[in-house]
Amino acid sequence: MTEKITKVDIITSPNRLEDLMDELDKIGVTGMTVSNVSGCGLQRGHKEYYRGTPVEIKLLAKVKVEIVICEIPVDKLVETVKKVLYTGNIGDGKIFVYDVVNVIRISDGTEGIDALR
């Protein structure tokens, strides 16, 4: 295994997911895992009213998109995500970039970059 494999996690609001998926498809991202998650960051939640009573909502609904890439440049992926998700407001999301040591396809034991193809 000589080529670099990278995992990128993106956490953002659910209403931005379709636009993000469309743009990722345009740059050649062929697979991803999407999970519905809850969390808070700088927003620290918000206040809603239920039957006239204020209720603190501390965890906000988010989506987590996990992508593993080897052929698409990481910088291109990150710039695409930033372009799609940027509004300039708190809550646009976060991008996490990790090095991947190995990938193994369970069905046939293929390892490394070949397991992603």
C-alpha cells in the first residue's frame, strides 16, 4: 500500500445535505456514509416554546457525512465542501480530515486502495 488514503468527516445541518451530495458527485465522490446525529458546538442549542413554556434544546439535529478517498485530492474535496456549506453563520458545520492506515473489503479480503475501487 503506497498511495495515501484519507477519511473526511463532515458535520452540518440536515437541510444542506442534498446540495452537498450533488456537488460531491460532480467532483467524483462515489461513496459516502450519512448518519443522523445530534450535537452542539458554539451554538449551545437554542430555546423553543412548547405550549407557552420555554424549553432549552441543547442538542441540535445534524448529519454526519463520512467519505474515504484516495484518488480525489483532499484539498479539492475540502474546498468543495466549504463552498457548498458556507453561509457565514455559526452552525455551518465542521470538516475533520484523518489519515487511514488500511481499508479491507470483507467480501474478498482485498486491502488498500483496491478495496475502495
